[in-house]
Amino acid sequence: MAPELISSYTPPSLSRRRLLQLLGGAAAAGTLAACGGDGGSSSAGDTLKVIGVGDQEAGLRKALDDYKSAHSDFDFNLSFAPADQVQTALRTQLAGGNAPDLHVVYPGNGSAMSMAQLAKANLLADLSDQSWTQKIPAGFAGAFKNDGKTYIFSPGSSMLGAIYNKKAFASAGVEPPATWSELLSVCDKLKKKGIVPIALGAQTPWVTQLIDYALVPGTVYAKTPDFDDKMIAGSATFADSGWADAMDKYLELQKKGFFNDNPNGTTYEQATSMVGTGKAAMAVQVSAVLPAFREASSSPDDLGMFPFPATDVAADNWIPGGVVVGIAVSAKGKKTEQAKKFIEYCGQPETVNAWAEAVACVPLYSEGDPKVDPVLQPFLPYLKDNKAVPFMDQRWPNAEVQPTHFAVVQELLGGKTTVQDALKKMDEAYRKTA
């Protein structure tokens, strides 16, 4: 599998105006530190300028700090921005030639800040001569490479499923379900106990896609593994596929009252807090955001994770897995070679493992047994049995389908469209050409 991870949890304190200031180079190192992170006290001209998103922080900051400790001539300014601002403001700055030296990039294709889109625009430095690129599993090639060249580093793959509060489950006397019917039964028992079954923060656009992404492997790819090839060839559509079943199930959860009130008015951060405190039992999310959920809970051990079932035959349930958001070197940065050296350090097995462990993902590769967060154990059999597929946008042909998907899900939740009309809009976006 060679998926892209779109999810990006980020503290919401950095405004669009402030991000533009940071990207425009108007701020000094001290101001950068106040807005998200600082690697040292050197002047802005002597440091590597780094922009990331929040769910990278645990791994990226550790890698930068460790590299700095081993290289006395290295210093950095690190700041973070919300995903939607990265997709707009940072993308604009890259095209304008006023980019940070090292910055967040999403694997694969499908968004304005994806590897393929930026590589096609000649905005990323080629990393193909670095030895770690030879260890990228063949199935991941589409996430890292464009026209045979590697442009992004990512520490591994994140699982997508239900992050759940064990105490909330225990209070309702339920266990993680293995089928769709079992899921509905679990949600019903939780609701009767006064616990919100599923926290949904659909006001945050990228969250809207996750339940569909969790269901589609079972409703589409388990039956039609070559669905993406058929879409590219024009012999399949969203509207006439298991996507309709997935969206119907999404709405069924809402109609049965299994979401919190007003999902379109609830943010990712609010949903995270609901699960952490036990007000809600679970949220469909990527494992990369587990650190944020753990921070919101009284104890990290309160939380577990399980594959979100889509069918009533357990053996027919598949999972989505995604290469986690990564970093790349700006082709127009002022410290390209220094940034490349840092990326090469990130590609060392011990750094890959440390970063992957910090963000709760499965390492890209490992020498010996990798350290995998215990909560991911339920997902490993699916990987072993080849019942995992990329996040859906990985092979979408343009950056139009993803925001269309965000919008139609919000419309569905708001009762403003139908499943067929929503999928028709996605099909129209899919067929758009540049």
C-alpha cells in the first residue's frame, strides 16, 4: 500500500496572518519560538527554517534536537501551522520562492501540498541519491516518488480506525466490535448509558473524510481490489460503487443518534477532548493523533484502538493505512544542502524507529524488530494478510476530489444533499483536468 495521510492535528493558536508573516521571513527567531518552537538562539539567517503541522511535532522536534546535539554548526527555527493554512498560505509561498528550507508535505497525490503536486511544479528538491530511499517498500513508491524520483521523507504508516476510551466501553459492558451489526449494537448500548458513542468533529474539514475512509476498504476494495485502476480507466465511478454503501452507513450512524449533537459545529479538538474524558466512547481517527488523545485523557492506558468494521462478515473487513505526513526540502530554499543532510539523518533506521514510535505509526522499515505502539496490535494481522489499502485520495488524479469530499460530507450531515448527489459531485471533480 502506498497511501497518503491527510490528517493533521495542529494547535489552533497560529493565525493565517501570523503564518504568512512567518513564511514571508518577516519574523525573527525569537518570535518564531513564541509561535510554536525554536531550536536555538542563533539569528534567523544562520538557522534552518522549518514549518510543520502539529501531529509531526513529537517526532520532528526530537529528530531536530538529536541532530543538533550531534552537529554543533546546526540550528533551526521550528513552527507549526493548521493543515488548512498549510494548504493555502504555505503553498502560495512555495510558488512565490519565499519558502522555508524544510517543510511539511503530504505523501502521494490529491492535495495542493501533496508530494506529486509540488514535485510537478518543481518546488521540491530531489532526494533520490540518499541511501535510505532504496529501502522504501515497493508498495509505498507512489507515496514517496514522482517520475521515479524521491521527494519526501516519512517515518512510516498510520492506521485508521476507532480510538476508544476503555473506561467508557467498560461502563456500558461492551467490547470492540468485529462486524457492522456489532458496532451498531455497541453504539446503542453506549447511548443508553448516556455516553456519546462516536465523537465527530466535522467542523474541521479533514475530519469529515475519516469515517468514509474507514468503511470503504470493506465496502469497495475487499470486493473490487482494482477499483482505483477501474476509476483511472473510466470504467468505474464513485456513484456506482460501494462508496454509496459507505456513505449510507455514515448517515445511518447519524440518524440513529450515535454522533454528538451538531457534528458540523464541533471541532477536532472538541471531539478529542470528549473521548479523552469519557464523555464520548470513540472517534474514528488516524493513529498519528493518538498523542493528542492521550494528552486529553487522565491516563494514556485509558485509550485503545480497533479496526472500524464495515460489513457483517468479519473476514470481509479490510483496513485503510496511510503513510504519515512527511517533510521535504524546498527547491528554492536558502539552505537546501543543509536541509538535505538532515533528511539523510532522518532516514537512518534508528531515527525512523524513534520518529515512528513518537507518532504511533508502523516504521517505514527497520533493522530488527520494530517498536510498534501496543494499541496498533489489532491492525497488524490485516497488514500481514494483505487486507490493507491506501487512503483513498492516494490515487485520485487531482487536488479537486478531496475538498469536494470534505464539502459533500458536511452537506450530508447537514441534510442538504443526498448520497447520490454527493457522489456525483465527487465523480465530476475526479474527471477534472488541469
